[in-house]
Amino acid sequence: MIAKLLHDLANGYPLVIECVSKAVRKDKTHTRYDDQSRTLKRTNTSTVKRLRFPSLKNPKSFAVFVRILEICHELLIQNITATKRDIYYKDVQLFVNQNTVDQAIDELACLFRVPRSCLNVIASAKGLVAGALTIIRSDGVTIDCLIPRAIPHADSIRKIESTADIVIVVEKEVATFHHLLSINFLNKINSCILITGKGYPDIATRQLVKLLDNHFKRRGNASKSPNSTCVFGFFDNDPYGIDILCVYKYGSTSMSFDSQNLATPDMQWIGLHCRDWRTFVALDKLLPMTFADRKKALGLLSREYLPNSWMTEICRMLFVGKKAELQCLGDKDAGDVTDYLATKLKNPKAWL
């Protein structure tokens, strides 16, 4: 791309960069569910946005994209990495705000059909992991996850070692992840790894979940006793909780070109479910569905690839007009969240 720009500049041609716009990357009409991989795939890779120079309309967009291209080229040549925040501070006067950098990097990654890590751009650590897991980084540093650790980017991981049998991905950090650790959940449920993406997960969190899923499957195949379900999702019983689960299981629209490295289609939804309300949730703890909840629920119902059991859950929420957050668990005599998860793990028929 840089060579073409230099060639056109030397020959007096207008400079044009073609890329996929943010609107198209987030447009669900440009993705489809792939039955073979059981993930979302991008269907439209045609160029829909052209940045031109000179241009009276928006010359700055061209300058920003070329500057990002230059910085990523330098990172690759020097074999170093940088966060998006680091890149922003390399030219604050041009970029003005962080969102400008984020959008340009995503456009560049989508144009080349590679994850941001292939441009040596990494995100700041967001997700957390705790449990029977050891991560050996490429620089030789060993990370013991018996205490909560920030999730490193997958490209910095050389090897993972674990004696765990299952991974439980939880939606929230304080309300669920740290609460489970505070009640010694990992000691009560043996051979378990806890992960949280703190809501909608970043790429590093999704990559680690995928790595662990593959690790367990290889270990199962080696022992000739594969366990097809090792990764479980534990999310709020509301439309947004289901949407976050979908990002882990099927991939996201904006990153659908890299779903094979980010999605974990074998993840099972272990809770919270509407049918759990009677046994585990005090009815006075249920919350009313908001307008935004209903809008999100209707959007989920339009996704034909979702399992029928998930559709039933969404319809129940809409019919009753209620939702339940994970914090509701433990308010009835059936037991606390540990008892809930132990019960669910023992009963595959309770998975969705």
C-alpha cells in the first residue's frame, strides 16, 4: 500500500486509499452464520470507503490513516508492540482524540483481514483470569493464575499449562468474579478456571477462552476421552447478558473476519435461566425490562442461528417483562452461587 502511494505521488496521480468503513464493519447485513464453523463470517469484503488526497471534503482522514499506517509499519519493522493509547500519544495534535486512532486501526486491520495483533497493536489488559492455570509468555516469564491476573494478549503467550477440567466465563468483575473468589469458589469447585471480560470482552479475553478450549480438546483427544464441553458461560438473565454470551460463542459483527481465532462455538450457557427463578431467585429481586432491554431482545430474536432454547428464554423475558441479574442468586434457601453452579455442572440437561 505504501509503495502504491509513493508511486502515485511520484507520477502526479491522486492519492486514494480504499478501506471498509466503521458502518459496514458493524452492519449485521454484511455477516452471516457459517454452519460449518458455527461462527459469524463476513460476507461483504468490497471496498465501500475511499480516502482521497487532495480532498476538500475531509483531508484529515487521509492524513490520519497514512500516519497510522506509518506507525504500524515501524512497529513491524522494529518488531515491537504498542497499545492504541501509545499510538494516540505519538501524534496527539493530528489524532485529537482516542476514538480517531481506534477507528483507523480497526479499518486497517479489516482492510488486510488480520487481527490488530498482526499489526503489532495490542489492547491494554482488560480481562481477568484465576484458577489452575500457568501461562508461559514468549519472553520466558511465567504467570501463575492461582491469584487473579490480567489476561495477556494471545501473541505474547508461548504455552499454557493447566490441571483444570472446566472454564467458567462470568459476565461481571466485582459482582461475580471477585465475589466467587471471596467465597473460595475455586476451592469448592475443583479443577476450575474463572475468567471475566468485565462485560463485553476484549480480544485478549476471547482469545484466551479459545486457547483454553483448544487446549482441553487436545488433552482430551490425547487421553482418548474427549470432553466436548469444557467452557461454560455464566451471565445475567437479560438480553444484554445473552448478547455478551453470543460474542464469546459466535463472534462479533465487527471482528467477524477473524471469528476462527476469537469464537468458542462449544461454549455452553450454564445460567442464569428463567427456569431457575422458582428455585434460586427470590421473585422480589427480579427487575423490570427496560425499553433498551426489549429492543435488544427483539434484535436477538432476529438471529436465526440462536438455539431454540435461547429463543424460548428471550420470549419468556419479554412475556413476563422481568429479568434477573447474577446478584439475585443466594437470596433463597436453595443455596448460594456456589451451590447453584455445582448443581448446574452436574446436570448437562440444565445447560443451554
